[in-house]
Amino acid sequence: MGKLFGGGSAKIDCDASVIMLGENGKLIRKEHVVYFGNLKSPCGSVSHLGDNLTGDGDGDDEQVVVQLNKVPNDVHRLVFVVNIYDCVNRKQDFGMIRNAYIRVVNKDSGQELAKFNLSEDYAGKTALIAGEVYRHQGEWKFSALGQATGDVSLSELTRKYQ
């Protein structure tokens, strides 16, 4: 698994994160939320490559790397999310962003598994549950979700899984 988020507009801070869940679909521990404030999971299998505060520049702005072979057995799902940082105070939503997207890429093959354009169908929304990687009969599977929400922070998104 590789790149997660790119594009964007200046002065809108979109943050990519991964929430690691146990077999019961619940967050294992708060350290299992990987984002700009916690760049690596406890096991080292999920790494956030750093925060891009503005979306300036070409290519993928924020990247999260997942090494599925290192994910411990007690983790059954990895949920990929993006939210607009401080969206309430800044009065921002995805409809204000031009040329922003989330994508999930197999780093080894370069294959793009899913891509969501955040400036098309997500006006008025401030967060997106993009997709998940989950264990199924001993193998990892990917499911594109594209579920837009009005959650105003990562902690609010995370509460869905507690």
C-alpha cells in the first residue's frame, strides 16, 4: 500500500490518516491512529510521511505507507480517512477545493486501487472515509468506501470506531 492523498488548494489543510481496528471493528488503542501527530503505528507497519499544511506543490501531498506483512494479527482492518483540519473555524469544506483527490496505490506495482476526487461530489462535507484494507480468510482485501461525512475532526471520526 502506498500513497494516499494529493492535490489540493492553498490554505486548506487536508489531513490523511489511518485508523487501525481489531477483530471487533473497534480502535485497539489511541496509538493505532496514524496521522500527522502520530507518524508511526506501535508495530511500525503504518507510517505517515508528514503533514502538508497547504496543498501547494505537485503530486501527492500527504502519504501513508502500509506494510501489510508487518501488521500484527490483532489488527483486522485499516481505515483510510481524510479530513479538513480546523474546518469549522476556517469555514471550509471539500466543495471549496480544486484538484484534490485521495488515492490508494500499491507501491510495489504502481497500481492505483481507488481514487476519489474531493471537489466533485463532496461539497458541504468535511471528512471522507475513503476505504479500508481488511483481513478475509487469511488474505488482505481492499474496499473503496467513499463515505463523505460532516465530521469536523479526526477525533470525531475516530469516535465512530470506539
